[in-house]
Amino acid sequence: MAKPHVYIAGPYSTGDVGQNIHNAIKVADRIVEMGGIPFIPHTMTHLWHIVLPHEYEFWIEYDLAWLAKCDVLYRLPGESPGADREMAFAMDHYIMIATTETLPGIIAAFPRLHRRPPPIEADVTTMPKPAERRKWWLP
């Protein structure tokens, strides 16, 4: 059975970094219990940044590259400019966005859901602008 890859977006550097990582890991464990495959950028990059620091934009580009490979974005609560950019990216790229309420249903129904909308054979000049496309996946 296909399992959704769920990207966990949320605060990392705003507030207590350790608590933010803790919160992301707890959610990841619940995603596994529901049948999903979580991706936690917090844990992927934390030690790397301690050993070899990079600029903020490096991490954003890195995270967006991973997000593009995921099926669902789950947004943790809390202020996070990076997570806000990840949300906008997900909406612009037709990646499903889950809330605490919708995540169990999305994971349960995933085998029947389409990862992305089918390709459109159309002139790209007639395609909706990104802000208009965002409405398509909003819960």
C-alpha cells in the first residue's frame, strides 16, 4: 500500500530550538502510527548546521527541494517565516496541506488520492496565477 511522505513544517529557530525539534519529533511519531512516512527537516539539518553553518537561504532552498518530493505538508503551530514560505511553496506546487484535523483522513485515504493533478495540455499563458492555484488545496 502506498504511504504518504509527510513534510513537517514549523518553527525551528524562533523560540527554543530544542523544544521545536522535540515538537516535530512527537508529531513525526504520530504520523508513523497513522501510516505515513514523516520527513523532519529540523532533525535533518540541526547537527549539520552546528558542524558546518550555512546561510539561512541555503537551508530554505534545501528544505524546499525535499518538500517538492513529499506528498503532504503538515504545519506545526507557531511563528515561523521559513514554514510560511514552505506553505506557500506547497500551495504553488499542489502539495496537499494537512491540519491536525485533516491529517488522519488524508493518510487513511492516501492510496485513493492523486499525488498531483493530472498534466494540463494547455497554453501556459492561460494557466491561473500561483495565488489563484493556492485555493485548490486549501482545507
